Amino acid sequence: MPCRSIICWSQANDLIIFIGVASSAADGVRGTIDNLTITEGEVVSGPTWAGYDVDEFGDADTGAWLGVVNVDAAPWIWSYLLETWLYIPEDVVEEAGSWSFVPN
């Protein structure tokens, strides 16, 4: 079954995952998985700050609001964009934004 996307379904509804990069060779590059099980259940997520995912370095990407911030010392938040500390308690963050204290 030809396919150029990462995940493709065969006609028998078996999940096929292509691993690797495309090749100019006629036979292409292929990878196989002998056994793949997909189960239903509770999705376990990692740490968050104010609803934003936090990575292993303590960084949270708030998008257009504050950009990427480091929340390891919350409620003191390091803003990479502003290059300063912001005091933002997590419980005051709302969908529309939040207030913050910015020291001089």
C-alpha cells in the first residue's frame, strides 16, 4: 500500500507505521513492528502549570500570552522573552490572562 504519511491504514484496518526517511531507491526504506497493542484507558499526562504542559526542564509554552516560561520556582516564573522574573500565582491564571507582579 503506497503512502507518504507517518501513519497509514491498510485495507484490512491493520495499523502500519513507516519508520525512517524516504529513499530515492526503488525499494525504499521500510521498518516493521512485530507487535503493536492499542488499549483504551486513562490518559496519564505529565506536569502542568496553569493548564500548560511543563517539560523536563520546567519550561511551559504559553503561546502568544507569555511565550516559553520556566516555572520551576513557581509562583516566580522566569520569562525568556522578557528576561525577567514574574510573580504569577497559578490559581489567578484564567483563559483571558492574568495579573502579575514584575519587580524593578
